[in-house]
Amino acid sequence: MNSLLQDLRFGLRMLVKNPIFALVAVVTLALGIGANTAIFSVVDAVLLRPLPYPEANRLVFLWSTMPSQGGGIGGSAWPDYVGWRDRNQVFEGLAAFYNGDFNLSSAGSPPELVQGAYITANLFQVLKVSPSFGRLFTGEEEQFGRNHVVLLSYGLWQRRFAGDRAIVGRDIKLGGESYTVAGVMPQGLPFFDNLPEVDLWTPMSFAPNDNQATRNNYFINLVGRLKPGVTVAQAQQDTNTIAKNLYGEIPGTAGVSARVVPVQEQIAGDSRTGLLVLLGAVAFVLLVACVNVANLLLARASVRQKELAIRASLGASRARIVRQGIMECLPIGVIGGLLGLLLAIWGIDLLSSLLPASLPRGNPIIVNSRVLLFTFGLALLTVFIFGLLPALQAAKADVRESLNEGGRTGIGSRKQTRMRRLLVITEVALALVLLVASGLMVRSFIKLRQVDVGFSEHNVLTLRVPLPEAKYPEPKTANDPQDPAGLGFYEQLLERVRTLPGVKSATAATVLPLGAGQGWGKFMSVEGQEADAIDKVPLIRFALVSPDYFRTLGIELRQGRPFSTDDKSNSQQVAIVNETLARRFFPNENPVGKTLWMGPPENLVEPELLKVVGRFPRR
């Protein structure tokens, strides 16, 4: 131990004696270690650290899927959720939710649009999360008419209600209706991968004969907690069996199945590959830094060659010289690691602001014990990498040649020269890899910017305007002939917006371009191409738009005409389809004038569903 401390003190004296060398080596390592630590902090938050729910490894998403249509996953229908919930043998609990916007208004404060979610009463029991104070929802509050209760996020409670604990039991206005505050959830509670953060939760409830509660709508997200000892494979088998039985009870509906995905895996999604590639890239940067420092140490070792030869002649073994070389490098690695950690802590805030909004962040990006351990291990690894080769070269030096007054001194031995050349070649090769990879990424970015997405985003502004259901109710069935009450509001709003200075056109739509989301839309049938089973009926995503939609977004029509103000719900129904749909269903003919409708053929529809969604044409 004394000899180790002696070597360490000697290494510190050498750094003080050669400040320029020490500064270059430490800064080089600090930049490499800092970059790796910052990126690892992101990898840790997204991929490695469990979600902040108790026993998060038992949480899974349950998706609906139709293998015959490509096997993609999507939301579930309410009847399917009820079936899986009541018949499964693998879940400790199964809950459901979907997102929504709420207009929050309160006395003395301006209205605010907040992000919320409709949830089943048992959702937080499944997640094993309790409110900071107050209570969770009860099962009775899922009944329509008794569902006007709300849970507030900690952030909304602080921001909007000044942290008043007396808010529990009081009424607040959501969409013009009164909701009683049941409780406030814990600070920093994530709600899966939703961005922006969810501000409030209210019970999921459907009115009698509500079309949303039928198998005509697949939009509900399901999350379950596996029973202890149950694997994902067992849950998959159980839910597949239930789905087969559920749809086997309905003629012609075989083919709908289930997909069980761990929540951590689902949230990480496609970001896993990108983050690992980025971590690999900065690892190359650190490796280049290590090679640089190793070259510096080799150059210094050539100057100290005679000193090391004297040590060897006095009885120092090769192992002793190697150990001394590595211990002399330890201060460089430790100081570089500490400085790199400080750079990482400073850079995490900057990095967080540069990360794409789509990157899932179920955990905060921070320097925790795992990141500290990573940095410490990285510092030791760099010491081993850049210190081992010079130490080995010093131990292998020819003592007699080094002690000879005519021996090589300034430039080192031939072996050292070859080693430095090899390190230079390695460094150039690594730098070239990074340069080529960076060039390809820049080229890909430029190409992506040049892709014709089919619409113009220049000078286009968007805003969300959700309407309160109480004041602007929507028809609950397809047989309701009246226009939704909200149409009149949007028409008046658009008329006023069009008169604003600088506005060329204005439109309204339920979905923005490229924003269809993950969930399924509705079934669609084409005249003359009716399917004979529900899993063969196409599922499509769609948007409801106002007449100026295509002109406002600069979308060019290939055929046909745009919508006009004469296209009303009481007139001939019209639709505009994209080229993909046209090629699939009308490959060798003009799609203009063809007939399609939103829903499966009538013979595949449950009798009780016909009362809600209306009768569909069939040949």
C-alpha cells in the first residue's frame, strides 16, 4: 500500500512539474468522459432505469391487433376491455385510459387549456400510486352522470390553485361543467410517455347507446399488472385465447387478437436504437481522446527512458514498472473524470432542451448513483487504456541501451516509434469513422428537409380549440340527423379568423398532417368489395376537415374537387381519399364517384350495434 501511495504522489508531482502536458491530457479526457456521461444519463433515464412505479417490471400494455392486416398494434374497443378484464387469469388488475383536452376555468383566473386523461377507476390501483392527499375514484363514479369528479396533478394544483389543500371537495369548471376535486396526485408523477404532462384525470364513462362504447371504435389504451410469477408469454397466450372466444361469439369476427408488451419496452420504442448508436458514437470520441493521451504519454516516456532504466538496474521488476506507469496515470484519469462529471451536469440541461419532444422520458434525466458509478468506471477504464501501452513499452525497454550515453533519448526507441505510429493510425481511423458517420447523418438530415411531405408548413399556425360537451353535444348515433352543435361555432370562428390582417385562409380539422397517431380509426367498406370476416375489413385513419383545408395547407388534389360549403351532413356525403387508398382499392380505375362508407358490412355488425351506428349498405 505504501508503494502505491508513493507512486500516486510521484504521479501528482509529475503533473505539477509538467502543467501544459497535464492540462492537455485532463481537458482531452474530460471532454470525452463528459460527453459519454451526459449521453449515458439519457440512456439510463429512457432504457435502463425502471419506471417510477412500484414493481414496474410487472406492468404491461395490452393492444388489439389484426394479424391478417399486417400485425400492427392499436387501441382497443370498450367491449374488448370488459372481456379481457373479466375473463383473464393472468392480471392482478387491468385498467384503461385515453387522452383528452379540457378547458379549465375558475373564478378570478383566465380559462386554460390543459392536457388530461379519461381513466377507469382502478388505473392508479393497478399502477400502485396513491394521491398525496384526498382519494382515488370509486367504481360507482364510472357510471354516466356520476363521473363528474377529477384528480389534479401536483403541478396544476400548485400553479392554478396556489397549493391550497382545501381544494379537495370543492368544484371546478371543466368545459363549462362542475367537477368535484377528489384528490391531488404526487409530485413528479409521470403518466407514461405523454408530452406535455397530464394535468388532470377524470373517470371514463359512456352514455347509454354511445357509439364510442361499441366495437366500431378502437381508441382505448389498456395497461395491466401481471400477477406475481406470470410471464409476458403466459399473458400473451391467455389474452389470445380470450380474444378468440370473444370474437368467436360474434359471427364473422374471427381474426382479432391481442399483443402484450412490457410498459418499459413500449415507452422506449424506436428510441432504443438511436440512443445506443449515439452512445456508441461518443464512445468513439472517448477512444480517440484515450489514443491522444497515450501518444502524449509515449512521448513523455521516451524522455524518461534513462530514468526507468536506472530503476530497472536497481532491481525494479517489469511488473513494478508497469504498476508505477499506471498509477502515475491515475491522477489524470481521476481529475479528468471529475471535470467530465461537472461538464456532464452542466450539459444535461442543455442536452434536455435539444432532445426531440418525441423522446420518451418516463424518468427525469439526472446524474444519479448509477451515472456516478458509470463515470467512475469510465475514468478507471480510460486510465487502463491510455496508461497500459506506455507502461508496457517502458517495462520492455533495453536497460543497457538506455544507460549507454549514446543511447536514444529524445525520440525514443524504434519500438516506441512504431507504437506511436500505430496509435496515430488508430486515431486517424477512428476519427475517419466518426467523420464519415457525421457526414452521413448531416446528409440524411438535409435529405429529410428536402422530402416533399405533400403539404406546406411555411407560415402556417395551429391552435387547439376543444369545445365543452355540455354546451356543444355531439350526436350519439349515426341515425341522429342534426349537425353537431360545434360546427356552427367553428364556422363562426373561421369567418372571424379570415378577416384578421395577414390571414390568407383558415381551416379546421380534427387531425393535423402526419399526426394520425398510433390508435386505430374506423372500419371502412367499399362498394363491391365487401369482406366476409371482420379481420378482413380495412381499418383506416381519417380526419374531419372544413372546406379550405387543402388550400390552406397547400395540398394539391390529383383528381376530383375540394370540399365546398354545400357539403353538409344533410346533403350527399363526400370524401377525399389519398393515393395509397386509391391504389389499394381502385388500382385500374378512377376512384372519383365510387362509393365507400365508414363501417363493416351489415352482416358483420352486431344487432345491438346497428341501433347505434346505423345501417350500412350492402349488395
